[in-house]
Amino acid sequence: MKHETVLLINGAQSQGVAEGQLNKTLFDQAIELLSPHFNILSTQVSQGYDIRQEQEKFAQADIVIFQYPVFWFSLPSDFKRYLDEVYEMGVFFGGSERYGEGGLMQGRHYMLSTTWNAPRIAFSKPDEFFEGQSTDEVLVGMHKAQQYVGMKPLPSFTAHDVVGKPEPEYIQQQWRQHLTQALLNDKEEARASA
């Protein structure tokens, strides 16, 4: 019996060398893998959206998976606009005595699934480009936005070097394993440790 709802959001957009195909493939793969176990809601930002309908999807969701390519170490512009429009005061957050504690999305979890042109080695050592920071540390703004509205993280997924040295079959296999481990094997344990 399906008892939890997963909202999948594909924030990819076509730009330059990135057409968004890998993100669409991972988005579709997640829907296929998770559909037998969860109620599924989905949005593809590039196809347009209704703000109120998106807010209702978040209200129904127990888990939100954000699938997107990293553009200039952040979000694609259309996806950033989506969050700016959908994350409305009084719906996603309110006032609080202490900054950052007015989130109205309490009890929900989120997962970042990102694709990078940066190779994995760029994160591995202090003398590399990201100076030893993890992808989650580089994406601190996205994580803090979710914390601000009250959601808690599940383990992130990253695919590296997707333009320079694409390995779509390997990435899809790793994505299936990640989703299985984080959401299907032991759902309660995965969330408790997040």
C-alpha cells in the first residue's frame, strides 16, 4: 500500500552545451523506480507551472527530490525563479523569534540530485578547484533554503564530468542504487539518520 508521497522536480533547462537530457533521464528513472512504492507527484520546470498547484504539491509531499544541473555553482535560472515564486511567505515560512526557525514544511524531507560538468577530483583535495569542499558544501545555499522552510535532508546524489566524460549508463546505475538505499531499503532508518 502506498502511504507516502514523493514530489520530483526537474529543474533542468537547455543552455549551451547542456540540453538537460541526463537530468530528464534521471527524473524519469526515479519516477519509474519509486512509483510502485510511493504516490508520485512531478513537475518539469521548463514546461511551465502554476504557482498554487506547485504549493499544493509540496503540501501533499513527504519527500521532495530536486533534480537539476549545476549552473555556475548554483541553480539554473528558470529553477531559481520557480523557487522564488513557489516558496511564498505564509505558505513555506513565517515569522519566528529566532531567524531560520519559521519553516512551515516541517516533517518533510528533501534530496538533491545534481549533475556537474566538474570532475569528482575537483572536490577531493585542498589544492583542487573546490579546495576540498564537498558538493553539499558548494550547494550550501540550496540546503539552507530547504532548512529555512523546515525540510530535512536525505543523502544527496551527484553525477560528475557529465559533459566532458559522460557515462550515462554508469550514472543511471548509481542513481538506482542511491534511491534504493536512501528510500526503499529502510525508509525509516534513512530519514532518522538524516
